[in-house]
Amino acid sequence: MKFGYFDDAAREYVIQTPRTPLPWINYLGTRDFFGLISQTAGGYCFYKDARLRRILRYRYNNIPLDSNGRYFYIRDGEDFWAPSWQPVQAEPNGFECRHGLGYTRITGSRRGVKAELLFLVPSGVTAEVHQVTLTNTSSAEKQLSLFSFVEWCLWNAVDDSTNFQRNFSTGEVEIEGSALYHKTEYRERRNHYAFYAVNAALEGFETDRETFLGAYQGLQAPGVVREGKSRNSVASGWSPVASHHIRLTLAPGETRT
């Protein structure tokens, strides 16, 4: 079975299906800020030290699920899906992942909506950029909800997966406009923080994982996405996350980034 090919002119490897034998990884970033991303947007990033400055949580023992990651959910009426296929696994009308030199571009389409996700770390910047471009390819107006989702690691990648009693009491967040701050203490010091921001007005947000997912639910069908309504949760301990909720209307043929 063929999973992809090299596009020599574009200097990219093109993956034509999300169902590769194992996660196929690309590397983002430079010396100070680094990330790994799979063809389904799984992976993590860190600042300078992969163990002690881990920013996004990744569950290694979840192989072959490839979880967690940088996820986007699109809610179109009662239907919802992810352009990266994971974690919803709703069948797309089209899928393509292009791993380039320091960037990854994932394109998915479903029910008259085309979504392009671009992930990169700009040179000289200690941040990861996620660019979402939506196009209405249908002949009817589309009223959509877009949800982002990342789960914060509690800085130390080893401590993050042990000593749960302590971990569940340390999570701390702050919300300022469209920026969701991860202010959880780092080795008893509070001079480290991370944030996830968007350049659009918010319909709502979530910073508490349990509130985002709902009881007995997982990333495949989070309660907030399924219901199309944010609860504006503010995490205090437990597992802090960052999720933006944006509503938008696209006319036929309209594209918005």
C-alpha cells in the first residue's frame, strides 16, 4: 500500500492518508524552541530542555493512538470533525499532510468545508504558530464553530507522569482576552509560563480538561464540541488545558484565515 511520496520541487514529503503504519513525524523549530508533529497533528513541544521545559503533554504509552497533540475541531451543524483526522477520526472527503523543512501543512475537507492547518516555529521566535484557513466549497452559507485544543505538560516530563497527588493540586491558569496562560509552578518557582492565544474574538474558552471533555468522554467526542457550547472553565489544579471557541459564517466560496 502506498502512503505518500516525495515532492522534490516543493521539498516536501506528502502523506495521502492519516492511517500510516506508525506516526510519521516531522521536526519543528530551532535550538531554543523545538517540536515534534505527526501527520495527524500529534506530538509536543518544549523550550530548551525536552524533559524539564516540556510545554505540551504527550502520552507515550498511548501508542499507537498518537495522543496528545495540537487539535482543531470543526462543528458544522450537528456534525463535527478534525482536519487532521485525529482525534475525532470522522472520515474526510480529502486528506493530505505535507512535511516540509521546519513546517507541516495538513489539509482536510468534509461536507463542503476545506480546512488547512499550518504548523511552524518562526526563526528566532520561542513560539509555535498554528495557522487555520477555512474555505466554504459548497453552494450554501456555512455557520461553523472552530475549537482549538492543547493540553499543558506540568513542565517536568517525568514528574508530569508521576506523583499525581501533587500534580492535581498545582495547575494554575489565567485568562486575558484571547490569551490562555499556563502559570503552573515550575519546581516551586513561578517565573515560568506559557500561553496559547488567537487573533480573533472568542465565543468562549476552556482551561479545565474535565470540563472540556465531559464525564466519561475523551478527545474523540468532547462534550463542549459535541454540544457546541463553551463553559468558560478556569482550572484550579487538576489538568490545565487551553481551548478557544470561535464562531464564523462563510459565504459560498469564501476563505478565511
